[in-house]
Amino acid sequence: MFNNTTPIVLNLIIINALVYFSGSMLGIGASDLLSLHYVGSRDFNPVQFFTYMFVHASGMHIFSNMLGLFFFGPVLERHWGSKKFLMYYVVSGIGAGMLYSAYVYYDIYSLKEAVDAYVSQPNAEAFASFMNKYAHDVYLQNYRFINDYAANPQNTQYVAESTEFVKSIYLVKSKTTMVGASGALYAVLLGVGIIFPFMEVFLLFPPLPLKMMYLVIFYGLTSVYGMLQNQSGDNVAHFAHLSGMIVGFVLLKIWGEKRANYY
């Protein structure tokens, strides 16, 4: 099975597998050290822009990423050579982490300003507005409390509880981490799609043939859709996927890559 793969791809798969199983044996703390933390967190370390690429949240997470790398990575490694492919993979992964961190920083900075504004002047209307904007996924779960607070705006217990809840939203979001090779993988997909747009791939689900450029467009659009939907319980960092594509595209332009004459 691995006879048809390439050295860098094979080594990346092995490293990811070793990190995943080591983290499983050592406990969540080991993986947390390597995960990419919010840049404003005391747990953040710049080296995490590199290490997060080798950490995965679950068996399905690492399986899907490594499966994609196994199928598409060798195409670029054979075309470019191992050194250039490794540079593309690592730089795209680091760049994706940086872009995603900038996106999260802006998001959490805006949240912190809203929290400070509420804490300074807590009231029922402001609480309902805050919940709808920054905690929409739990808005309905707290609907009764929101209504009771609106009916009793001077109740000191409601004021205190709402203030603590608003603070907790910030604490939870500021402790969010990102893991996975998806940013680098999406850069690989983009690279294959641009250099070999007419290469035909056979999908597993559904079992249909598809041109590579259409597969890349599909993945890009689903990431945009997922980011815009921002659904409750969706733990996928869709913007990190797009960030990988953006960084990969910039690298391809800098290198002057064009469509290949084979495939």
C-alpha cells in the first residue's frame, strides 16, 4: 500500500500518527501544549504555529487528514521534489495558523469589549442583545432567564448572574484551541487543483469520477458555507481551511507555478 507513496508524505503520516497515539497515552495535557492557543492566552507559545499541525482531536480527524495527504501529497512531491513539497506544506500550515489566529484575535477582542461594556452597565436589554450576538448557540437554553431578567430588571441576583455568565462566555472562547493538519492539507489540495486541474479523481462517497479543479472548488465553497453558518456544536475551523488555501495560493503565485502538461 505504501510502496506508491513518497518519502516526505510517508514521514508526515508517521509523525502525525506518533503524536496522536503518544498524546492518547500521555493524556490531554500533552496534546494541549502543542495545540494552537489564542494569542492573548498565557498558554500561547509561538512554536504552536508549527506544532498544532501534528495534533488531532480524534481518530476520525487524523484519519481523514492523513487519507487526504496520502492520496494528494505524492502528486505534488513527485512534481516538485521532496524539499520544495515539504516547504510548501510547512509554510502553508504555519501561515494558515497565523491567519486563523488573527481572525480569532479580532473575534475575541470584539467579544472582550462587549463584555467590558456590559459589566460596566449591566441591564436586561443589553444582556439579551449580548446573548443573541455572542452566545446565540445557548440563547434558547437561557430564554427563560432572559425573560425573567427583563421582567425584573432591578433584581440584583439576575444582574449578578448575568454578569458572571457574560464573563464565562469570554473565558470559554479565549481558551479555545486549534489542532490538525487541515490548513496544510487544503493548501495541498489547492496546489494539485491549480497545477493539475484536469486530473481525474474517483470519489469514495459518492463513488463518482470528478476533475480535480471541481473538487477543490467544492471544498472551498463548503468551508465558506460552514464559516458563514457558524452553527452551534460545529468544532471545525473552517477559516483555517480557507487560510491554508490562501497561503498556498500566494506561494504558488510567488513561485510562478502554472498548469502542468500531464495528467
